[in-house]
Amino acid sequence: MANAFKTFVFLVLLSLLLIIVGGAVGGEGGAILAFVIALTFNLFAYWASDKVVLRLYRAQPVGPEHPLYQITARLAQHADLPMPRVYVIPKDAPNAFATGRSPQNSAVAVTEGLLRSLDQSELEGVIAHELAHIRHWDILISSVAATIATAIMFLARMAQFAAIFGGGDRRDNIVTILVMAIVAPIAALLIQSAISRSREYAADRGAVEIVGSPNGLVRALQKIESAIARKPMDASPATAHMFIVKPFSGRGVLSFFSTHPPTEKRIRALMALR
């Protein structure tokens, strides 16, 4: 419930930021135009994201004869979810993600490296985490956040061009560039990343509700994090937010923009559920 409330608050903040930036740059009409453009772009991504990302990682479907399918089917039934499509990604790095626009149209994909490195309870924890994302409609939530953030960035770019090529007092132009072209997009990215981190905590908790124990997921997160520290996964930054653990590390200032909470914090939160 706490993570759901945080997500709601962050979405409200993003919406308010869009209204403020839109009013400052193009008035009500400019904000609406930016939102419509962003909505069109992200609706396409929302409807086609599962096909695109599965093709990107050359994911191969597996059927009822595969142990991964059998584990997923059992956990999906326990979670009262429709059976998702199940895929294996031909990569050695251990990781997994869920995709799809709804529980009725969803998919779970894991790497070959994950299947080799985890025992059954650890694999169950990972699959349960991905099923929790599906049950919470997290793909839809992230699409809404991405739509608003994209609109803010579009408006910021409009502000930059207006300040450079428009008339008016030069000092006002500089202020517009700094506030609209730099501050607003950074704020949007920070809030969007915070929404993603909140959904990861919620999916971890949801996984425990499905399997009944945090132990397997805790060990799985430790193994995946250790493997990524040794050798980051060859993954697209545009899809990094989808994986159970970010496939490459980001420290220092970059951690503020991370789509995942630090793994050690996730593990502490899970241990508290014992």
C-alpha cells in the first residue's frame, strides 16, 4: 500500500510539472499538444513493446515440456493470473524481465545464464517477482510515467528553441533555457526513476506473497548482482528498467536516475518480511 501511494504521489508530481512547464512555454495549448504527441509515441511503445523487446534479445518461446514453463504455470495459477507466454533469452548473464500490456497479454523471459545459476527456489522467487509486475499492471504505470516525462522533455526543447530564436529580453531567454531546457527534464527523469524504484519494491513484496518466503528471491538477487558486478550484461539502456536487476551498474550521481533500488536495500526490505 505504501509503494502504491508513493507511485500515485510521483505521478501527480509529474502531472503538475507538465502543467507548470506547459503553461510557461506554450500555455494550455502547448501543454496539450506536447501531451498528445507523447501519448501517441508511448501508446505505440505500450502496444508493441513486448514484441520489440523479445525480438531485440532473440528470446525463444518454450512450451509445457520446459521446466521454466511448468514453474511459471504453477506460480501464475497460485497468483490467480492468466498464463503468460514464457521465453528463454540466449545470454549467459543471469537476468529476467516481464513484458506485455496487460495480464491477459503478458510474457516472462529469463536468460540461459539465470537458468544455469539458480536453484529451483531462487528461480521461483525471480518468476514470482515478474508475475507481481504483471499483476500490478506495472507496464501500464511505467507507460503513463513515460508519456508525461516525454511531454515535459518535448516542451523543454520547445523552450530552448524559443529562447534561442525568439525575441524578447536576453536575460529572460537565459532563464527560460536554464529552467525549461535543463531543470524540468532532470526533474521529470528523477520522478520517473523514483516511480520505477517504487514498483520494484512492490514487486519484491508481491513475490513473497506468491511464494510465501523471501529466501529464494534474496539469494537470487545476490547471485544476479554478483554476476553483473563481475561482467555487466550486454543490454540496451532503453530496456534496462525491465530487468529484475539493472544489467549494468550506475554509481554516484547516476544512482539518482537509476530505475532500480540498490540491491542491498531490496534485500534488507525482503529480510524484514521474514
